[in-house]
Amino acid sequence: MNIFTTSRGDLGLARFPEDPRDQLRAWDASDEYLLRHLEGETPEGAVVVVGDRWGALVTALAAHRPVQITDSYLTQQATRANLARNRTPDEAAGVRLLSTQDTPPDRIDVLLVRVPKSLALLEDQLQRLAPHLHAETLVVGTGMVTEIHTSTLRLFERIVGPTRTSLAVKKARLIFCTPDPDRTGTAAVAGEPWPRSYELPGGIGAMSGRTVTNHAGIFCADRLDIGTRFFLQHLPQPRGPVRVVDLGCGNGVVGTAVAVADPEADVVFTDESFQAVASAEATFRANTGPSAQAEFLVGDGLAGVARESVDLVLNNPPFHTHRALTDSTSWRMFTGARAALRPGGELWVIGNRHLGYHVRLRRLFGHCETVASNPKFVVLRAVKRR
């Protein structure tokens, strides 16, 4: 935990899950810049904060009863913890936590946007929120200069209204946007709507030629990425009533491939992204029969799966959290997988060769087998022996 000094008090903030070895802060210069801009102002009416990374903004603004909208389950958990340690129970209870899949508030008087990494997610959220703005709504975006591009400003301009930017301070920048009722009134139908679907190529096993669905913000939302393609070509072939987890499921194409190949398999899709789990469910429904059953979980890895209840875990772990490179997420996924697997159960991992996942898997499982490899990727297999 680190101390974030603001005009609204010193806040002890941490990411989620909390790890004393993790020195990454729960805020950055763009959060500082936005809060300084709001110093001396009392946001009135309905305040909505979009894309707050770890709850720093809504924790600082808790007295104004903001609504947080995020795609991240981990962000929601961090926000709850940061509110609990820094604000009174009444203030914490006044903050509403919504996901990107929830219906936004009917009226928005102050809209604060932490620019996300995904331009598609920003577009989708602005389109969903614009009809709830009015001519007097205060709209301010914030982000690091590496995150704000001409395309970012064009999105604000096209969907919301006239847009300008601030000078850069500590490599952060603000976006000021004035809602234009002529634009916000039609924003819900402007541009190509999400979710979007595309047909998969051949030569990838059970999912060849089938359809995959992506909500905004999902990795490689318009095509099959080469790592997943390689994984699909080398998936295990379970038979019978086995329980399989697609861990970090994204659009669910890997878990759906198992369900299509083995209708008796009990497949669990889990991801910390609300958009991802919604995509996985749409992909599964589009490619299986009406009676097909699966479980869809938004959560922290395998925290919602019982110990020693799983036969097979399939995983393509991320190696970054927002823009910070870290192996903490993959390590939590691997340790969670080992706990969830029954003795004899298997963890299959796809990853870039240079990430060295085999070292971690050998440390955790006592061994690791290379199933397939090419110059860029490697598919690894580890069996829980006890």
C-alpha cells in the first residue's frame, strides 16, 4: 500500500489482490492531474467515473457519491478495499460500482473518463453513455500522453462534442469535451455497434469455420490472434464427462472448442473482464446446441472454483496489468490452477517462448512437458501428481 496525497486527504491505496512484494502504485500522474483540476470545485449532481484503474478516483471523490463503471472485477475489488480503509461506512456505501455490461445511470451531470488502453472499449462506452449526457454535463478525460492519441480525441469529438486537450504535466494530459445534444442524441447508433462477430479460419480443429463473438475491449476483437490459433491446433482431446476450465477465457474460443469436440465436457469460462465473459457466453451459445450447459464466472482467476474439482485447465496468461509488465498474474493463475486440479489433472499453457513459463511450472508442479512449439510460441503441459 502507498499513500496518495490529494486535496481531499491522504489516501492509503493498493491494487488487488494485495501483495506486499508488489511495488506498483494504485494510481498514476493522470489521476493526480484530474483531481488537481477538480480542486476547489464541488461536482454537483450525478457523477460517473469510467475506467478508474484501482479506485483512486472514486475513493478521492467518495463524498460526491460517484458511480464507477469498469470492465475489471479486480478494479471493483480494489475499490471496495480502498474505500473501506479510507472512507466512512456511509461514504463507502454511497459509491455505486457498475460493470461495463450494466445499464448506466439515466442522467449524468459529471463524466470523468480514465482513457483505457482499448480504443474500441472507449468508443463503446462513450456510445453507451452519450445519450445520458446533457448540454451542461462536465466531461473530462485523463490519461498518460502515451495513451491519448489523435484517434482518442476524434472519438470524443464524434460521439460527444467539441474537444480540446490540456498541456502535458508529468507526462499526463486532460481532455475537455463539451456535449453537443445533436451528437449525443444519436451517439447510440453512430458507428458500428458492439458486440461484433467474425468467422474463424480453417485448420484449427473443432472451431474451424465457426463464429466467434467479441464485445469491445477484447484482445484481437477483429481476428484470431496467432497465439490462440497455435493453441487451438494443439489442444488436448478430452473424452467423457470431464470438468474443464478456460482460465482467462477472453472471447471463449478455446473453451468452446472443447465443448464442440466433446459435448459431455463440463466447461467453466472465467475471466476478470466483464466484457470477456459476456463474449465467451455469446461465442459458446452460437456454437453449441440449445441444451448445452456451461458456467460463466467473472472473478479473480480460479478463486470461484472449488479445490480439486477440475480435470483440465487451459490458459493463455497475460503478462501485463494495464501497461505494467508483470508475472504476478500468470503466477496466480498457475497456483490457482494447481489448487483447483484433481490429482492427475492437467494444466495446459500457451505463451511466448521468451516468457519462460516452463521454469515457473516446474517449480510449482515439479515437472513440465513441451507439447508443441514454433519460433514464437510454446504449448506446455503440467500434471498435478499429488
